Amino acid sequence: MAEKILTQERLKQILHYDPETGLFKRYVKLGPRKEIAGHVASGGHRQIMVDGKLYMAHRLAWFYVYGCFPDDHIDHINRSPDDNRICNLRTATSSENQQNTKIRKTNVSGFKGIGYDKRENKWRARITFKDKTICLGRHRTIGLALEARKQAEDKYFTHHKG
């Protein structure tokens, strides 16, 4: 049996999307399910079942508003994976999407791309661009390392500054 292709018309028949809140609500209540469609998965993104197929809510929001699924990624501008307001979503390449990530929990400097090199007793700056890590040098102060990182972001990042 061939898989049914979701159309924008079909999506709008079963779900209402509010672009101001980013929430989907079902027109028809299905058993004990809550009014808000979908659930938040372990990564923080909302997922919604439509006609037996699971979709990411941010992709459905884009489809609902623009009538097509994007060819590439959708980036949550404010980095909150369950904030699916249309003003918080933008298309992005994989590289652009990676530019807009949160600081890792293991980060000790408090700044993206900045670490401390105990051996040399200096701050190390680096940036990743197109899957390659670029060393931006080792610096006496964290301020100098931050300046090197900022200059590299201005040079390499096209989608996100910060």
C-alpha cells in the first residue's frame, strides 16, 4: 500500500495552527488526548501524529503557513525547540543550524568556542565551520580569545551572530 502524501489542505482539516503561540490544536478530540496536539520528545521538540505518521511540529508549522516542507533544516531562532511560533522559525542549512546551538553543559568558560589550555596556561579559541574545526589561537586573556572568536563568527557565520 502506497504511503499517503500529506497536503496542506489535509493538515488544515485536522489541525489548527496558531502562528502567534506556535501551538497546534485538533479540531476533533481523539479520546483522552489533550487539546494541544502532540507531545514533547526527549530532545525538546514537539512531535505530532498526523494520519498515522509522526511529524516534527516545527516542520508542520512551516508547511501549514507556506504550503511546502523546506528542503533543508528549520532553525529555532531563540534556541527553544518547543517554541514553534512562525516568527521563531527560519530555514537553515545543516551548518547554519549548528551555528545556533546552546553552550554545551561541559563548557567551563561560559562562552562558545572558548576553552582553557592548562598545559600552556592560556585561553584557546576555535570555531567550527562546514564540519571543520578552525583553531583561532591561544590567548593570554579570555577577552582576547573572545575577540578572536567574534571576528571568526563575523567572517564565517551567515545565519547567527553570538
